[in-house]
Amino acid sequence: MTFKELGLAEPILKALENEGYKSPTPIQEQAIPILLRGKDLLGVAQTGTGKTAAFGIPILHHLYEGISLRQNKRIVQALVVTPTRELAIQIGESLTAYGRHTGLRNTVIFGGVKQAQQVRALQKGVDILVATPGRLLDLMDQGYISFHHLKFVVLDEADQMLDMGFIHDIKKIIAKLPPKRQSLFFSATMPKTIVELSRKMLGDFERITIKPEQATAERVEQGVYFVSKKNKPKLLAHLINERPKDSVLVFSRTKHGANKIVKKLGQADIRAAAIHGNKSQAARQKALGSFKAGALKVLVATDIAARGIDVDELSLVINYDLPNISETYVHRIGRTGRASASGIALSFCDKEERPYLRDIEKLIKQEVPRMPEHQFVDEEDTKEAPQQKQRPSENKPSSSSDHRNRNRNRNRNRNRNRNRRRNNNQSNQGNND
């Protein structure tokens, strides 16, 4: 199937051709016809499957075919709510690219920066608004945003928003939406809280599901290194130096850990930058912009900050820390397996992370290939790694009975020597007498 067969407006087809889009991804092929018919949609799919185009293209088509361009003042007719500023910016860029020939206008609002510029953009008028929950509610309360004419609403990465504590903000936003609208709900996972939230938002809806193993795991070449925590920085520097021309995205479980990784790489003369929630928006955008442009080869990110990272031809993803939530692993490796592309994802696993690896393999229904021994394996690593079988005669751990036998022999030898010395002393004493 091609995009032309979906019956899209000519300006959108022209933009997709400019972007190099030829055939829709599975989620696009399934979602776009449903949305063109005006139905609500519940989509279960992780990052990297082409969701932005799946919901963005039909919204642009409807607005272009409608009356929005003939109105004197632009009004918000479509709303996209997403958890992070990086993802919001990425969605805004994609909508701009897909709608460049339609005359439609979008803007992005998010927290962490002054609101003045965002307010000016809203006052000029926009057709599509992309927003993070906190800043959206703030500007709504100030009277800068009205949804009286809203026709389309998208809740993207719903599970991530709940993980970040946005559940109450999302409920407040949903309560202020007009009842007559087309609603789109996307989530990578469907726990009970997400199901309940989708029921409040959706009317007569259809559901599509893109399974994780179909979407990323089969396209991404995976591997895991068993390595002690203290040797992770050395192994990371070694792998980066082996691929000096490649872009590398490194995942850290914590903000502090991300900063520490950047410092360790700097000590190895490797330039890197970190993005996470404690970084200013300007610093995050500068680092991400340099990484996308190829000026910065190594970017270290936490999971929340990385949701908006979409880099063409990203060569390698490295899980410096294995995630304790299995689904997060699929999100991470999906950064390098975008749409129909392939990629490489390597993971570091220390002793404490073994349970995380087992959970991940259970989720993706395959074993992550074990990488061969590396030069930074120490004695601790050798004992930890399950695939490295010990020879019976080598490094055999001592049992408690071995210790008892050695102590018994040691005591027996001491007694024997003590008796020998006593006999010698008695003999010498007799000769002296």
C-alpha cells in the first residue's frame, strides 16, 4: 500500500514525498483509514512505530479539507497532549513538515521556559496546539487557550504521562474538552489505570495494537555484556572509540548517573552531553540539536528526556543501566530501529541487574545474545557471567568441609611437631645428665 491509496489531500502527499515517505508503517496503514472515517481510536504501540504520522496526517487532512483556512482568525481545532518537552517539539516539527503545503499552522507549548513567546504565538492564532500537561493547564487557567471549537484531541504516550504523575492534570484537561470531538489515545502499555482513562476519553472507538516484538525487537541487532559496575565506564569508552564516526545514545537510569557518565567519558577524552529533567530547557535543546546535527556524537539521556529523541540513522544505543521496567527496554532500543530502519542496541548488565534482564527476555520472548568476553572482564565478572562455564579444576570454590579438613590436618601436623620437639628435648636432657 502507498500513501496515495489512502486518499489523502494532494498537498500532504507532496510533503510526504519530500520527506521520503513511500509506504505507510503498520500503525499508519491501520490508523489512517479509521481516522479519516472520523472514528475514535485506541492505539497500543511503542515509540518508533510511526505514531506521529499515524495521527498527524489524518488531522492535517481533515483541517485542510475543512473551513479553517477561510476563517478570519485561526482557532485551536486540534490538540496533542504529550508528556515531555522534547517529544512535544518533535511532534511539532513533524506536523510542520507534513503540513508545509497546506497553510496550516501549529505551535508547541511546554514548561521550563518563560511563557511570553508561547502566549504571543497563541494570540496570533494556531490551528494545531501541541502541549505538555502542566503548561497547558496553566495557560488555560489564565484564559489564553479556549477549546470551544476543538475538533480533534490526541493523548500521546499516555502510560508515560501517568508514570510522571500527570494523571490528575490529564483528567482536568479531559473534563474541559467539548463532548463532540474525535479522540485519539496512544499508549505503549495498557495497565488498568490506562484502560480506565481511555474509557473516559473515547466514545465509539476502534483499537489497533502493534506488538513490541514486531515493532522493534526483530529489526534491532541486540547484545548484552556482563560487566561489573566499576568496569562499565571503561567498556563504554572502548565501544565508543571503536566506532568514532557513529552517533551513540547512552541510557542512564538516573539523572545523577547521566552526569557521572559524561564526566567519566570526558576523562577518557570523549565529548558527551547529558539531557535530563534537571537540565535547563536551553541546555537540553542545545545538546539535542548538536546531536541531531552530528556535531555531538555521544548523548547520555534518562528515559523521560529521551522520549522525544528522533535521530535519523542513529547507529547505536547503549543501555549503560538496564531498566527495571521491561517495556522501557523496548522503547530504548526503538530509538535506533526507527520505522523500517535497522540498528544496534547493546546493554551492560552487572550482578544486580540480572533479574531485569530475565524480565526483559520474557517480555520480548527471545534471549538477548551474549556478547563475547571483553578486555575489561575482571575476576568478579567471570564468576557472575552465566555463559562462562568454569572448568572443574579451575577456580573451584571451597566448601565448608574442605575448610574443616584443612584445619584438622593443620592441627594434626602441629601436634606431631610438638611431640617431636618434646622427645628431642628429653633425649638431649638425658645426655647432659
